[in-house]
Amino acid sequence: MKIKFLGVGSGLSTGLGNTSFVVNDKVLVDCGFTVPEALKKYDLLDKIEAVIITHIHSDHVGGLEMLGFYNYFVRKERIELTAPPKLLKPLWKNCLKGGMRHIQNQHGAPLKATLSTYFDAATSRGHALGKSVVQEYLVFRFNTTPHVPEKESYCLSIEDSSRTRQAKNGHLVYYSSDTSSVNVEEIKDHALTFHDCQLFHTGKGDVHTSYKRLLKEVPDELKNRVWLVHYGDADQAAALKKDCPFAGFVKPGQEFNI
Ligand SMILES: [Zn+2]
């Protein structure tokens, strides 16, 4: 399995791109507002077959309007959109409908579009147990994760259903997405983790996981399988790099073969 990170920044970072990655050049995980340009840059815009969404913040969904329009008008095909059931309605109603509801057909007549005009919107079948097979051997499993209070947010496990690859149980990658907590069991259970990392720590209800918290809560023997993403200040990350006990800070464009 190949993973390529399009961006690694936090929602407020400029220059690092929104945190998102592409699996095997086909499956896009999260689609923030910087993602369409990055897909174009890496020659992936016409190759994406499915997009997976972890929660509704513009650095995770802000590029969907462009991606939907591009696929509808230019590629003339719908790609698969996978998200936990509770996200799909608000994603359309509160996010995309304003820009995407009204289009016209080939005769110039008004057309009222819905989410399924643009995307083949498959939902996972439940939360913790939800599974959506988007490639022959890969299973993407959602789990709830705490982020902003009362906000639906999910982390993602990528599993090899054939169980022939690196991890014995087939659990290849744990992507925490945006989360305020460290789930040691998930880290232990996967060959590789990409974890939310906020470089500052307030100790007062942070909605992201601070570097300080990761240092404290990820057991030492697991730190070298944890890569850090969604960080905000490249200079500060570079400074921390020297003594970083984790696998490292992922760079925009970095690839992993797992
Ligand atoms: Zn978020």
C-alpha cells in the first residue's frame, strides 16, 4: 500500500497544506481547501476514485465543492464519497448545498442538484463497526474520536483484508485525524500511526493533541511507529525534530510504502 501526503498542516497553517493523503493513487482521505491544487500538482486529480471524510471542518472538506464540480463537469463521472452516516446530511446541508445546489443541464434548463448528483455517497454501516471496502484488499474502518465538544469526528483504520501484508492482524495504518486524545490501543494495534499534533499546549481543553501530551501518553516503545501530522508551525516542528522520539514530522508530499 502506498500513502502520499498532500499536506500536513493544521487548519490555520499556511504553507504546509491541509492534512490529507492519497492511498494507492486512488483513495483520497480528507479533502480540505488546499487539496484540489495539491492533487493537480502531484498529477492525481484525474486518478481519484473515492474520497473519505473524517469530520466537517473546512481543512478536511473545503475542497469537496471543487472536486465535485471537476468530476461532474470535466471528468463526467461520480467518485465514491464515504463518510459515517451522521456526517453526510450536514455535509450537504450545511456545507456544500450553498454552492452546489443550482446548476443547469445540457439544454440550459435549471437543475436542482443533490449530493448524489456529484458523488456516489456510500455510508459506512454504523460507527465503530462501519466498514467500507473501497479497494480489493483494503478496508477503511471509522471510529469516533473526541475533537470539538459535541462535534461528530472520526479516526480511521486502514486494514488489509487479505492479511498478507506487514502487520500480522492486517491493521496497517491508524490515522487519528483531528483528536484531543491519545488512543494507545489503536497505536499498538497498527503497524503505523499518523497522529494529530498541536505544537503548543494550553492544558485547558485543547481540541487537538499537543506534542507535550503525545510525549507523555504514547508509551516509549510505541513512539517510533507514530508519525506526526496536522502541525502548525514548520519552524517550531523543525526545532523539535532534533530530540523527537517519534518517527518524525511528515513533510508535504512525503510517501510511505507499507
Ligand atoms: Zn477539525
